[in-house]
Amino acid sequence: MSGLGIIGWIVLGGLAGWVASMIAGTNERQGLLGNIVAGIIGAFVGGFILSLFGGVGVTGFDFWSFVVALLGAVVVLFIWRAITGGRKTVA
């Protein structure tokens, strides 16, 4: 677990989730809370994916952590779209 506090996780998750939602095409129906949730879950998923390849996950409030969270959030959103069939609600 990194040294991020709750506010750091919310900000990092919100930013990563927002950019991921634009990549995944869910931005207009996702909302702020959906972006935050997707980004925070994405940070864990991205860290897990990178650990499979010997990499490091979220390290703090920095660019690398943003990239990790973004990678994971994109994966989460594409999986979510596949499960829900692209319905209007995301999170």
C-alpha cells in the first residue's frame, strides 16, 4: 500500500477514472463518483497486472501511479461494458 491518504486516492482515482472514461467512451454517462470508483479500483487492478510482469504498482501521488491507475481503470471499464452490454449506468 502506498503512502497516499484518502484525499490522494480520491484525486488520483478521479483523474485516472476520468481519462479512462474518455478512452473507454463512457465519460458522458459515468459521472464524478463513477470516475473516482473506476480510478481507485483501476489502481488496484493496474498494480496487480504490473505485478504479474514484475513491475511496481501505485507508489504515491506521482505520474507513474497515475499511469498504473489509468491502465487498470481502462481495463475495469472495458470489462464493465462487456458485462453490462454498454447500458447507461457505469458505477
